Amino acid sequence: EVELLESGGGLVQPGGSLRLSCTASGFSFSSYGMSWVRQAPGKGLEWLSSISGTGSSTYYADSVKGRFSISRDNSKNTLFLEMNSLGAEDTAVYYCAKGRGVAARGNFDYWGQGTLVTVSS
Amino acid sequence: EIVLTQSPGTLSLSPGERATLSCRASQLFSSTYLAWYQQKPGQAPRLLIYGASSRATGIPDRFSGSGSGTDFTLSISRLEPDDIAVYYCQQFSTFGQGTKVEIK
């Protein structure tokens, strides 16, 4: 059974940093692209970043480019999102999502339950 | 960048009725990467349809997808109370704004 478990969310001050993790199980992690998607309170889904199965290709939304960094450790079946210069607009539930293939970009067939990031002083 | 526009914003139907949700793209793209997701309150999204018309694992055949080019449709036949959710279409880096399905 595919499982994705996010961690690392919490309360952070404006301008601060946070590192999210997503631990995967139940599939061959390195064979699939992975992504981060967020959802602000009461709002829709916003794609943030994707990484290929090998980690060689990465993509970012304009809203986070230069501030967020996606990476993965295939030896530990773990996906990361390093977030810097956080602002109130980054307050959201952050989901990791598994791609349907090895490429970075595509659709997402499994999602974690999400981790809440709150940016506030 | 492609913009996906979903309509209607909210759909209110009676149990047993057919729901038809629309997703219109601002430019042509391959239907290979058009997906639909269901998100129930307090839950993570769930993949329903990929490749515009292929049902994901475990999705009942009441859910069907169709379309190509710039116009795509998600249909839910015989609406059930458990179908109350927000439905999103997606292509690569873009999600539609969602359609909320309510039961009368």
C-alpha cells in the first residue's frame, strides 16, 4: 500500500525558514516523480514544485522560485521542501504527491495527508 | 502558462441525478495529462481520472471523463451523498479553481 507521510510543518515567523519532509513507502520511490502542492485556508490547490525520480530535473512555480528548494534522498525514500523567506501568503496545508511516472511533471496518483505551515508573528 | 477554468463554481443536485463538470483550458494541450481530483472536506485530494478519460484504481464507473483540445468534462452519474466534495482538474503545473458539488 502506498503511503506518504509529511512532517516538519508548524508555526514560523515572517522571514523565517522551514524544511518539510515526506517519507514514502509501498512503492519503488526512485522510479517516480514527486511533487509538493499546497492549499491555503479555504482556497484551492496550488502546485509548487516537482522533481523527477532521479532528482535530475526540478520545476518550480513562479510564486516560490528562488525561495523554495525541492530535493529527494532515494536511499531514504524521502522527499524534501526547503522553504525560505516565508511570508503570510505561504500559510497553507502542504501536501506531497506521487507522480504517475518517473518524469517530474504529470498527474498525481497518491497524496499525503498534509502538514500545516502557519507563518505569523 | 495554461489557465484552467472550471464551471460551474457550485453544483447543487438531488441524489440520483447526473452531474456534469466542465474544465476549459486557455490553450490546446495533450489530453494525456488532464486529470480530475476529488477533495472531500478535511481530506487530501484523490485522483479520479487521468489521461482525460481513464479511471484511477478503485474509482467506481459512475465517474467518467471525456474531452480533448481545450474542453474537458467530468461526469458523475447517479449522484450519491458521498460525492459531496470539491472537484479539481489539473494539467502539469496548473489546477482549475474547483467545482463544489452539493446535494439538495
